[in-house]
Amino acid sequence: MKPTTVSTSELLEKLQENRAKHVAEYKKARKTWLKKAIKELRKVADRAEKDKKLNGQSFSPLRELPKPVSYVHSYDVMIARLNAEVNDQVELDERDFNAYWLDNWDWSGAFVGTTALYNG
């Protein structure tokens, strides 16, 4: 399939909107993750104080709580590139269109999977 030509300003606007959504989802997930992580670490501390010993499982209490990851840098790089673009239009191949226009990046599945654990 041939590349898709899009307006540079429209793409920039779309990326900025999607970036804002990404940051909001990440912050919400991280806040919930942090509360859960602190709760789990307090449980470990309480067990350690009571038992005076920790077994191997007690040393990895956060393994069931994957930490949310922000991919905001991906947006920032493309936004910077578009701000530097001198043409009114840019061509996007299928992969770029999927990421930049449809907000379906290579990392989107991992991001949605992790944030859904906390933003559900």
C-alpha cells in the first residue's frame, strides 16, 4: 500500500491529544500501583517484625504488581519532529499511520495491559 499523506498540523494536534491521554492514564495507574505496592511492602514489614525472619517469597512482594511504564517519550520525539517539519503535509507508511494517527503503537498492548490492572 502506498503511504498516506496527512496534514502536519492535524497530525501534530492528534499526537498532542493522544499524549495527554497517555500521561493521564499512566499517572492514574501509577498512583494506584503505588498504593498497592506500599500496602504489600507494609505486609512484608509486619511479617518481618512478627516472625523475625523472611523467606524468599517475602523478598519479592511486588512481583504480582507490574509497574506501569510511561511511553511519553515516543510522543515527544514525534511531536518534536513535526515541529521541525517545514512541509504542510507528511507521508506516513502503514506502521507510522497506525502509531501516530490511530494511536496504536508497538508498545500499546503492553501499556493497556498493565494500566488496565490499575485503572480497571
